[in-house]
Amino acid sequence: MTFRISVLDRSPARRGRGSAQALRDTVAFARDIEGLGYHRFWVSEHHSVPGVAGSAPTVLAAAVASVTSRIRVGTGGVMLPNHRPLVVAEQFGVLESLFPGRIDLGLGRSVGFTDGVRRALGQGREAAEDFGGQVRELLAFFSGDQTAYPGVHAIPAERLSLPTFLLATGSGADLAAELGLPLVIAPARGERAMVEAIRRYRDTFAGTGAVAEPYVVVSTSVAVAETHEEARRLLVPEAWSTVYSRSHGVFPPLSPVDEILALPKTDRERTRLDDIVASQIGGTPAEVTDRLGELVEATGADELLVSTSTYDQAARVESFAALAELAGLSVSA
């Protein structure tokens, strides 16, 4: 494997352990991931989700960066419509100043998922409609070229250079191409749609932004185990929380695999669970090597961003250790 591999952790809560422990687990997991030789460790932004503790990504990124020394740390991502660009620039200016050369800024366009969350954030659904303008304003604060607010400077961000990524699907990939930014994309609408969005991104990429050439990061879930069934079990807890959220409107904390498999389920829930697990990359080392090879061949990915979660934290680290071995990553002391 000649491409980079990085990790996204959404700070999932585990039943009976609570959100505070989930955040501590993220920080501990980051240390493990750095030791395994991965390239980046990113955290995410979710609001009012019982099963996800990561609601303040810049704060969590600071905690992660403070206990690591080599791995790049960033966000996958900060949901820019929820925030003023000046504040985001200032926050990342502080991070880059404290941890120079290690900070990534990943930006997404989602706004709060419910009316209540959007009201609490002071935003409406329409907040995401000018995502392009928000990104341009943010970049201008970093460059020092903004003119919308005379005399206003994003201190200490101004004139700092840190990698900026756009999390996108569909038209969002077009915006990444227009602005000349690296693209982070997942098969949220199916692999065919993802491959088409990547093709357009490369075809229309403007090499006048932060990077001279298109750069594609494909996000996916990967589980490696000695047997195919063991790998599948690793994927079940997060897949079941996703299924439950579609039926009940709430993404719950992760539960143990055996409890999930013993639950009574409707035919629709069983089908959804099987489909989600099947859509992810899980299996023996040989099976995962083949699946990842197929994914990279189809997408031309420069980097993979792996976002696998499961109930058993130790088992998750073992899976990432097996993936690191497959990829020939260099393990640090």
C-alpha cells in the first residue's frame, strides 16, 4: 500500500460509560494511533447526539495534540455554517501556534440536524447555502486579504499556513475543485456517485489554491481480524446505532455485540444492519487488502481516512494495529 492512512474518531459513547469517558477514550486512542504510525488523527463535530461525545472539535484537537508529538491532528470536520469564520480562524490560529506544523483544518457544510439544535446554534437550514462564501471568508482571514470587515484581523491566524480540507459530496466536491483545496469524501450516496464526484473534482481542479494538484482523501470503515466473522462483529455496534437512529431518530451509545445480535429486530432492521456491515470493509488481512486495493483503484485515492468504531476499545486498537501492519506503517516507541 503506497497511500497514506489516517484515522477519524467521532468520540462514540459506549453504553454504561458516559460521554466524559468517551472523550478520554479518544485521547487515549490517539496515542495508540500515533504509536502505530498513522499519518493524521482527526476529530468531529456533532451536537445533541446521545451516542457521540465530540461536540467541540477544536477543544478536543488541542487535548489530542497535547498528548502526541508526531501525528498530524485536525478536524473531520468543523461544520462551518455553525460558526463565524473569524472565530474558526482564531481557534485554528491558536492551535497552529501551539502545535506548529501539525494542525489540519477540515471543514464541513452541515448545520444542526434538528430544528431545536439549529435554534440553539442560532442558525437556520439556510445557513449552509452560502458555504462557499463562508469558506472564502475564512481563507481570507488566514491570508490577511479579507476586506468585508475593515481593520479586523484574525490574530494569531493571519499569515499562518495550515492544510485546509473540504469534506464534501456532490456539489461540495465542485467547490473544493474551484477553491483548489484537498477533498475528503465518503460513499454516502454510493460508490458510483463518489467516483463521479471525484472525477469532476480532478477534471475541474484549479491549481491556484493551497495545493497545486488535486488531493483526494476517501473516508471509509475498515475492520481487520483473523476471521471474516470476527471482523464483521467489530462493525456491528456502530452499524446498529445507525440502524436504530433511522428507526427512532436518535443515535444511541454503542452496545456490546452479543446484546445487539440477541435483540428482536424487524425484517427491515435486519436488512439495514446487514447492508451497512456489507458496505464496509471488513475481513481477514487478505480480504481487507483486496478490498482496499479495489477502492483505491476505483477512486485513485491519495489517502484513506478510516473511521471505524466498536464497543470493545481494545479490539478496535487490535484492528487498527492489524491494518497498520498490512499497510507497512512504521511503529514508533
